Amino acid sequence: MIGSDGKQIGIVTPQEGLAKAREEGLDLVEISPTAKPPVCRITDFGKYLYTLEKEEKQARKKQHIAHIKEIKVTSKIWENDYQTKLRSAVNFLERGDKVKLSMFFRGREVMHLDLGKRVLDRFVEDLADVAEVEKNSGLENRLIVILFTPKPNIKKKVKVIPEKDAKTQNE
């Protein structure tokens, strides 16, 4: 048993522990029930629950839940749309999320798989420095899905634009 001041009292019976806790106007809380003998502490039970709750909240703050963000492209994507989707994918990956790249073939587009594969290969190549391919399912029905996971220890690349003063701007 541990006293309210944090000092170890020793091994006592449950009745003696409850009696000492009542004398101090506090509660007897079982800290470690699996230990032999079980460890109990004289403390305020409400305060004990509050500290446990705060510790759990801190632990939840430190962990990051990886979400799967989906990006849909077609085999006939234009360059500016491609760059926009690529930027979005890089932002998701740098944030720590996974990216699911989907390409759906409509109608007779399935006859030209080579165009779609070319776009997907380019996407994989452009994301090679920030992501790894976790799963490449290939063609299923009329859909190709590639799942990217962020590479560990990637840092966000910040583009530094030098500031110009009024004199250099006019020149």
C-alpha cells in the first residue's frame, strides 16, 4: 500500500487499508490489480480518474490516424488537371495520409489501356520521392487502383521565394 504522501506503507490487509483511507478522508484505489500482492494507494478517486483521463488524452494527441484519400483520374487527363491532382497527392502524403489513385475506364476507353497505364506510370514516377506503392491491383472490371503510402521521414519541401525590394523590382 502507498500512502497519500507517496511513501510506501507496506503490506496491509484490505480492511486496514480502508480504515487508514477513511481516517484521512480519502479513497483506497487499486493501482495494479495483477501484481502479487496488488498495489493500492490512498488518494482522492476523482482526482485519480482525472489524471488518467489527461494521460489518455495526451497519448491520443501524439498518435496520427492515417486516412485514405482517394484521387480519381481518367486516361484523357489534361496536363493542368494532372499537376493539380499530383499536388493534392503530395500534400496528403506529406501530411501522413495514404493515397488511393483510381482510374475508371468508360465505354470503349477500355480498348486503350496503354493510355491509362502511361498516366498511372507517370504518377508513380512523380510520387517516387515521397511515397511507396503499397498495392497495385491492376485492372479489375473497368477500374485500376493503386494505393500509395508515405515514405518514412519525409519533410515538407518549402519553396523559398526571395523577397524583392522596390529597387530590384523596377530593374
